[in-house]
Amino acid sequence: MSATPNSEEFYKKLKAQLHDTALWPSEYLYKFIVKTDANKIVQVENIFNNMGAVINTVESKNGKYTSVSINLVMKNPDAVIEKYKEVAEKVEGVISL
């Protein structure tokens, strides 16, 4: 599932899915793709700083892109969506999965 930044349709659908599939607070796995650029990776990581997140990065085979996976406990679907919006707003060219 991929989102264009600020896609309200995407967020509305995601919120409904999150309400139906988990009891909150719950662990949630974010996945983002950014061009391999240390600054972009740090920007994504900083958004989840001091939240107890487990962050993993994996570079693509050709090294052009990096996948950033962030696992942490979120209090509710609105908090999950808030972070997606923050990343989309602050990190240029990010792809949310």
C-alpha cells in the first residue's frame, strides 16, 4: 500500500483498517522508502526519536534506495496516521508503505 503525501483517502482507509485489526495501544510497523541519502534517513529516524522505536535500514541492491522500517508501540490509529503525515511533510520524496 503506497501513499502520495497528504492522500486523505489513504489515511481514511488506513484508520478504518487499524481500528478493525488491533487493540490499542498496539505495536505498529512503519515502512518508508527514501533515496539513499544519509540526511533523508536521519530525517525519518529523528521523527521517531525518543519514542522507544526499533529502527532498521536496508539498502536496495543497486544502492539507489533505502528502506527504513520502524517498529514501536502507538497509542491509537490517529497517532499512527499523525506520524505518517509528519514524515510526508518533513522528508522530501519519501514513499510510505
